[in-house]
Amino acid sequence: VDLGNVVRFEDDAPTAALALQGGVTVVVDESLGQNGAPETEGGASGLGRVTVLGTTLFTSTAITGQDNEGATTTVFSLSIVGAGATGLFSTDNQAITLFNNGGVIEGRYGATVAFTLTIDATTGDVTLTQLESLRHPTGGLATPGEFVSLAAGALNAVLTVTDGDLDV
């Protein structure tokens, strides 16, 4: 009896887990002198930039699998969820939506980029750059510590793992 079609070898894929550390935030404070005013393309000045280390933001694990097929390659990326609604508005009350511009996540209203978010593919370090003012709930009565944030579920950090025989 031919056993050739019944003897099979299955390959397990690598596994990855990514979790957000408790209580961490990525915060740009547009107050004068807090996070600097980064120069952007074209020489325009932004309101602030901050980078938070991936090791501060995330706990992650990557396992090659039982076959131990070589070293794993891990790649961090950002993924917009749904239509990219942020729940944020410009100071002239225009809704800000997320767009992926070649791996740079842009919060835009019309042609204006209000902020950008990037993640270092190797380290998971996240950089937030604020380019335009955002509307705060209390308007001109806002206290310096008042904040607004992206809508829950608008943006995901993703960890992709590839093992030595190119399983993902």
C-alpha cells in the first residue's frame, strides 16, 4: 500500500504577541519649550515632537516555532482601523482623519496635516509630531493640562514575525 500521500509533515508558523504596557502614553505638549518645535519639510515649524521607546510602550514576544527554523525577523508597523476617524478636530472645527502615507500615519483635515505618527520597524519606538493646533473641549478656557486623544480603536500597533523558512 502506497503511504506517500498519507505521510505528511506540517510546519508550524512563528508566533508573536504584542501588548501595551500599563499606564503609558505618547504625549506632545504644545506649551512653549515642552517638546521643541521640530522643523518639517519646507522649513515650516511644528508645535512639538516626542519619541517614546518601544520597550517603554510594549511587551512583545516572538517564537520561531517547534522546528526552530532559524532566527525570527520582527517588524513593527502601524495600522489604521476602519475609516480612520480620530474623534479629533482642528481649531476651525474640521474633523481629522487618519491616512497612511507610505508608513507615516497622518492626521489630516483637507490637505492640511495636523500631526504624524511613525513607528520604528525594528525597535517599536513611536514618534508623534504635532503640526497644527487641535480643538480642545473648553476652547479658550482650556487649562494647560487639558488633553484630547485619538478615538479608542482608531490605530493599532502590529508586530509581524517571519521565521527562517519564511513562515509569517
